[in-house]
Amino acid sequence: MAALLDLAPTPFEADAAYTAFAGWAEGRGLPLYPAQDEALIEIVSGGNVILSTPTGTGKSLVAIAAHFTALSQGKRTFYTAPIKALVSEKFFALVDIFGAANVGMVTGDSSVNPDAPIICCTAEILANIALRRGADAEVDQVVMDEFHFYADPDRGWAWQVPLLTLPRVQFILMSATLGDMKPIADDLTQRTGRETALITGVDRPVPLHYSYVMTPVHETVEELLGTGQSPIYIVHFSQAAALERAQAMTSIKVISREQRDEIAEAIGGFRFTTRFGQTLSRLIRSGIGVHHAGMLPKYRRLVEQLAQRGLLRVICGTDTLGVGINVPIRTVLLTALTKYDGTRMRQLSAREFHQIAGRAGRAGYDTAGTVVAEAPDHEAENARLVAKAGDDPKKVRKIVRKRAPEGFVSWGQPSFERLIAAEPELLTSHMQVSHSMILNVIARGGDAFANIRDLIFESHETWLGKLALARQALAIYRTLRAAGVVEQVTVPVMALYDGELVETFEERVEIRLTVDLQPNFALN
């Protein structure tokens, strides 16, 4: 079959690009769903696209279509994701399709082929480029995956900055859980001059079945394994809890002797060089994987490869599952419906729940996915005691019910049902200013005061929020000036006279850096 780029129309023509990509996808056994077809039409026509469709509806194929469209026109396209693991995964996938010469990767840790026409990077990398270069950035198209991170209190600024500072770019914003995006769509159309298509309301190709259980996790897993509901991803909200659970799972029989041999053959000569690696080796030889963002990339990639081959029946991980990692899962088992968000313990939001639950069910493999939520330990224990008492009212009355620990944020079946029915919350702006952001804007040159003012007052914050950011930016500037990192100089105003720039008698204040910043400078 012809390589995708060999099908690029020369010169570029929208209908020809549409036909070429749709034919290529169908030739790979991936005929376009209606939502994908609509997105492709908008992309080749030059419009922005906001794609909010469930997991398993082919958003990755839409991203490939966008990159193909950009490269067909000799343009430069960026793919952004929230975590390095997903950036790396997409990098390798795009190399397979477009060739190593056409794809690069830039993260805070490393840089591979950074001048390539397709760049895979974290959202912060693109945001810092946008701050540093503004409208002059060598960026023609941006595909922002997992765009619901726009609402993240700590990192959301990085998803917003490119929207504010790259007015000539074509944007493709994607997530399974965006909620009402009309305000952002309208703002994007106004800034870029491109129509913005909202593509939503698509049914899942693999429906989900939900259940709430009172059994301990190991019993639940045994039941799911016995009824053919694997692979099972057991969700935890800390890396330590995920590893602890994986080690506890070795007490049950997960795989057969033949499957152990198959795993050993698949591992081959892979070197487990750390203490964690040796623990992981024992676990995966028992058919149990561990997956979280804190693992070395080589271990995480091994788990993903074994999972993709169907060799791991149980994977214990964190809620990074909800960030688009390509681990095929039939059943998602939630050990809790609460998490610590860095400030307090709270119940999951509707968006967080649907991001995780939506990973259940493998398109093309499963007719349905399963989402199971565990009851809190005290609730499960009380249910066990009631069941043990049977129909004897005297025994039921004598039961000493276990209480939740003091300060415990609980949940129950009503919480689970509420989350299932709830729509994702409206995305809320969390714009920030920081020393790194201010320095990058100053490094752009030109009128730094005006550029910082525009960044703040054209953001999606409320008016009071904008005023607070302006005060914060001024305080940061004063700190930088006092430290001698920036200086304020008076320069003549330039004007065009007879086709040449000449100095006038007027003067203006210009802010300059007194130090050189590295190309990908960031403190965040």
C-alpha cells in the first residue's frame, strides 16, 4: 500500500486531500466514522476543529489527517499532549506513518529532530514557543490532545496560551470530555479568522456496562477473570498504591503455565536493571502489569507492549489511564471514587470519572466494556456482616457496624450513579503569569509591556482575574528588574519615510533582557 505522504496532492487541493486520506484510511481497514469524516472535511478546508467524542471514536486518526493536510501544504504542525509518555507514544506512531525524517519530539528532557515539520511535544513546550515568538512562531497548525487539561488549576495556562498568541494557526482541539465548548469556539474563530467546527454528540462504538460491588478487590478480580472480563485495569490514585496492589494480586492465579511461558518468550533478553525493575519482572511473569507516569520509560513501554499483545490480564496503575495511553482494556476497576488533588481529598469530578471509565472496551475486540466501582472498605465489611447474619433479625440487630475512619471522604452507589449520568463540567480558565512566562515574552522583543498586557487582558479569565494577573505580572517585573535580569531603556520611535525606517524625535521605553535565554527556556 502507498505511503500516506505519497498520496499528497500537488498542488494542494482540499477535495483531492480529502479523497487521498479517506482512501488511505479505508485501505488500512479504518473507514471513517461520520464524526471523523466531518472533521476531515473541516481540516482540509482550513477550519479549526473542536472534537469532543468518546474514547474509541478515532480521534487519533483525525490527528493524523491534520498532520497529513499540513505536510501536503508544506506547513509545520505540532502535536501536544499532557504527559511525556503520551508524547513519546505518538512520536513513534507518527514516525511509522510519516517517516523518521518528518517527525521530531521535544520535551523538557530531550530533543529529537527538533526542526522536523511534525513536532510532538508537551503542552508547556508549545506554550513557551508561543510566548517567545508570538505570531512569528514557525507554527502553522496545532493538534492539542486531551484538551480538557485547559481546566487544570496548575497546568491549564499551557493549553490557553497558544490560543491567545498564535493568531494565524489552525487549531484542532480534542478530548472525550470537554463539555460546552461554544465560548471557546467563538473566541477561537474571532482570533484566527477561521470558522471553528464543533463536533460532538457521538455514540460510543463499544457500549459500557457499569456495576458497583461490595466484594474485596481480589475477589472482584477473580470474578472478572472467571467471566472473561480481562484485561482489567485497576485504578489507584497514587503510584505507591498501584504497586502495592500489584504485589498483592500475586496471591491469586491470573494466568496459566502456558501463558507464563509466552510472557517469558516475549520478554526475551530485556534487562531489568533497577530494584523496581526486578519487582516488575516478577509481576509481569505472573500476568500482572504496573503502569504509571513515575516509571522509567523503558519499563512503561514494555508493559504497554505486553498489554497490546494481550499477555497481561491485570494492570495496576494510576489515573494516567485517562490520559490517552494506549493500553487496551476491557474492564476498568475503580478502587475509589475519591482522590487527593494536592489540596484536599474529594470525590471525582464527572470529567475525571468519564476520562477513566471511557477507556474500558476495545473497539474491534469487545462488544462491550465494563466499569466496576468498589465500595469503601467499611461499607463492604458491613455488607458482609449483614449477609452473614442472613434472615435472622436477632443476628442483624447485634451487628456492630463498622464506621468510616475519621475525616474519611466517602462515596457510595448513589455517587457512582450520579457520575455515570453527569455531563463533563464547563471548562474553567486557569490562566497564570510566572517569571518564566514574563522572561519569554520580553525575549520576543518589541513592546514587552503591550505584549504582556495583551496576554493578560485577552485571556479567558474574568475581569477580576485579569486585574489580579496584571498586579502579579507587575510584581514579577519589579523583582526581575531589581535582580538586574531585565533593564529599561529609552529608544527613539522609528517611522517609515520614503520606504525606509528612520528615527523620529519621539522616544519610547523598551524592556530588554540582560542575559541570554536558551531556546526552550522554562522555569515551570
